[in-house]
Amino acid sequence: MLRRQRMSLLLGVLAVLVATVLGLRQWLLYREGPPPPPESFDGDVYTVGKAAIAERRCENPRATVIGMHGFVGDLRYFTDHYRDPDLQLILLTSCDYHLPITQPRYKTAPWVKVPTQEEGSIAYDAAVLVQALEHLPRTQRIRVHGHSRGGAVILEAAALRPDLFKQVEVVLEAPVLPQARPYVPTTATQRWFLPFVLPLWQREPISRRNRGAWGPLENTRKRELITAFPFNPKRVATMAANLKELDSWMKARDVSLYQNLARGTVLVPGKDRVLDTHSMLESAQKAGPALNVVKLDGCSHFVIWDRPDALPTLERSEAAREALAS
């Protein structure tokens, strides 16, 4: 009898403990986390569902650049490289990510439509990119630049609207590609524990455990923005959804996606510790002559910071040259 009572008590305590852990996990999974430190941005912001498009103010731009950041990145990834004031810079923020802008100036537009795709998916962000590309460029010289997961977003957007990409130059920087692989795949168990791990990452964004993923850290701006990585997604649930889909997207998509791109460059780092270099190269080399594939030996996953010289130069559009001449 006593043994049964002890067993019942033990099972009761265990049930309470499990319920507490599961409840805590749910709370951590869906609560909105603290944002990264914001910065000033001279331009307009369009809210598109749970994503955003920021357009920097520019008079008589010589070219247009649309930037799509990677997993746990943010739109500031592109601002230093494309700082020339005569560029029309249009930057996207992923679904359910913080907008790192001080006092954003929001603007409405009749063309804005909330994506019907699943929130947190590559397809959702691709639908936002399509709207930005269709309605905002003011030059004929257009570059769409995607880093890491942003590369997959570009490929998905081009599949949605190949007509919009006929005259567009793409830059796929250390991109997530069809039939490629991550450097170290994540497991379902790892993703389950993510709500408990994220607070530890936020406490120490750059540590001995993850130091190898970042490459050189002498660049102050690079260190600053990497430190913001664990704060950029609003919710752990969004981060987990992004992670889970990255693996499935790479496995499910095939190299026929490349046929929707007219021209561009694929930059494959030789020392990538986020994505697998060999499988990225193998995939990119099936893209055909439209895309120039460049392997960057010794470069980390963050080409724009480590090897900015490797990015193609942007020339002035024909319309902008004619305006200057007149």
C-alpha cells in the first residue's frame, strides 16, 4: 500500500514537472523577444503582412538594389556595402522579424497585399519580394541581392514571377540552393530545445561554441550585426520554422529553378561553416551560362563583410546616364 502511494506521488510530481516544462516551452516559443538596437533610416517603410519593405530616400538614382537578408539576419546586412547615396536601396525584412529602424516612417500603398503563403516560410518572403520588385524600382538597372536564405527567397520569387526577372541581375551570396546541404544539419530534437537554448545565445552571441561559423571578426560592423542575430526574429517559433524549412526546401527543390533567372552571380565561400561548400558548388554549376559561379577560397559565409571586392560592380542605368548628360 505504502509503495503504491509513493509511486502515485512520484508519478504526480513527474506529471507536474512535465506540464511545467511543456508550458514554459510554449511560453518561450511564442512570446515576443527583445529587439536588437535600432538605427536611423532615411526612407519609407511598407508593412506587408508580418514582413516589411524599407525604401531609402534617393533622388535620380543610378541603379536599384533590392536586398533580402538571410536566416536571423536583418536589412542592415546590406546598408554599408550599398551606402552610395545615388542608389535606390530597397531592403526587405523577413516575416515576423523585428524592424531595426528608429522611428520608422510608415507609408501605405494600394499595391500592398498580405501574402497567403505560410508565415515564416521562404514562399511568404518571396511573395513580399515580388511586390517590391514589381512596384518600387525607379531605374532600369536592377540588382536583387540575396544572402544565405535570401538566395532561396530570390529563387522562389523568380519561380512565382519569372517575367519580373527577365531584365534583373541577381547576386546570390553564400546562398541556400536547391539540392544543396547545410554544413551541419539540425535535428528535430535540437529544434525542440531551441526555446531553452536561445536565451543562452542571446547572453553570449559570439562564443567558443559558435566562433567558427563567423569567420574573421576584425570588422567592427560585422561583430555588431552578428551580435544582433539571436534578437532579430521576434519569436523562437519563427526561428524554428525557418530552420526546419531550410532543410526541406533544399531537398524538395530542384535545379530547374535556375531557368527563371536571366543573369547574375553566385558567390560560394570556400570556408563556409553554415552551408556545405561542395553541395552549393555542385548545385550552382547546374545553373547554366546565365549565372557566373565564383568560389571564394578561405572566405566565410559572410562575403559582403569578408570579400566585398568579390561582388560585381553596379553601373549606371541607361536612363540615369541620359539624365546626367542632359
